[in-house]
Amino acid sequence: MSSVKNEIIIEQEIVRQKKNPSFGFVKKLLKSGVIAWVLVLVIWSIAAGFSDPQFLPGPLAVWQGAIDLSQGGSLFLYIWVSFLRVITGWILGNLVAIPIGLLIGRVSFLRSLFDPIINFVRFIPPLAFITLFMLWFGIGEQSKIFLIMYATFFIVTINTITGVQAVEDDKIRSARSMGASEWQIMVHVIIPASLPYIFTGAKLAMGSSFMAIVGAEMVAANEGIGYMIWNARLYFKTDWIFVGLIILGLMGFLMDRVFNQFGKVVLKRYNVVKK
């Protein structure tokens, strides 16, 4: 009896703590990640205090570097240019990859035909194509956008094919038995069932797009975050390099959150975002 009574008391205490406003605040604080970021900043500041500023600048030095870059407006220009390149190439890559992935995943003959090629080319990193894309499309925006499209294409295509193949045969047979055409099966069965895979592929491709654009801007660009990072080495401005790295992380983080919100609102019925 005493053990049961103790368990009841413990449960009541847990319920009482959960109802406490301070408990809810602490829980929200832990979920927000603020504590983790504070720890990172503290460790970074301590490490920078024992290092040469040119080797590892502290958070305050990086903040000052961001202010210096912002004064002439160049930082905001670089952010906008890189963002425009990434979003354009990423969207175009998805628009090309999703239909192709659906088609290859649905037609076994096409899957057998193109599967070896896809699994061969996808292992060649986008940065290896920079020189060729510059020769083929010039040193302007086209080469960078096509590079991002390449970085997006194979990830989204493979995830889409996987999603199509994961659709249960019973669903397809049920739709066919009710008189649905192949087009109706694709629109009302295959695509809805594949959307979680497509959504995941698009998210993964977003990270590859940022890697591709940084490499492209380092090699052939006069604007962009990658250009800023590469150019900072000429002046030994390590703080500018850290500014560029942080900006890239923030851009990717915000794009990921916006895309997640799109999945929660627009694609809510398909459960593409797990709560």
C-alpha cells in the first residue's frame, strides 16, 4: 500500500509542476534551442579569447564585421543575389525532377533503362561540373542556376521514384477496379501517396543547392556570399568569413522553416511534416 501511495504522490507532484507557469516556460525555452545557442556562444567566446583574432575571431568581432559589411549595403546585395540563385535553381530543379521521377517510378521499362545512368551520374558532385557548366552556359547566371538544378535534380528524382514504388499495390488495384484510368490513378493515388517522399527529397536538395552555389560563387562570380567568403581571404578578414558562414546557415534555416510551414499548411492532408 505504501508503494502505491508513494506513486500517487509522485504523480500528483508531477501534475502540479506541469501546471506551474515556470515549468511551462522552461519547457518552451528548452524546445526553442536558445540554451544550446547560448552555450555555443559562451564556448566560442572562451576559445576566441585564447586564440589569435585572425585565426578565430570572437562573436563580437564577427558582429562588428557584419556591421562593416552592411554599411555599404554590399552584405544585403550578396544575400539577395545568392538567395535568388538558390531559389531559382532549386524550384526549376524540382519542376523538372518530380515529373521525371513519377514517370520513371511508374513505368518499369523506363526504370530499368535509366536506373543505371541515374545511379552513375548522381555520385558525381555538382562542384565537379563547375568548369564544364561555365564553358557550356557562360560565366553569367545561367551556369550557376543550372549547377543548382543539377544538385537538386537527382536527389528529388530518386526520392520521387522511391515514393512511387512505395505505394501499395492494393490501392492501385482498388482504383483500377473502380474504373479509374492510368492518369486518374497517377493524380489521385500515386502522387498523394508519394508526396512525403517528394517533400523530403526537396528538403534534402535545398542543402545541396547551398553547397553548389557557394562553390560556383567562389570560382566564377563577382557577387554573392560565396564570393564574399572567397574574397575575404585576400584581406585576411576571418571575421568576414564567419559572417558569410553564419549568413548561409541563417538563409538555409529560414528557407527550411518556410518550406516546413508550406508543408504544414498547404499539404496538411498528406501528412508530409511530422509533428
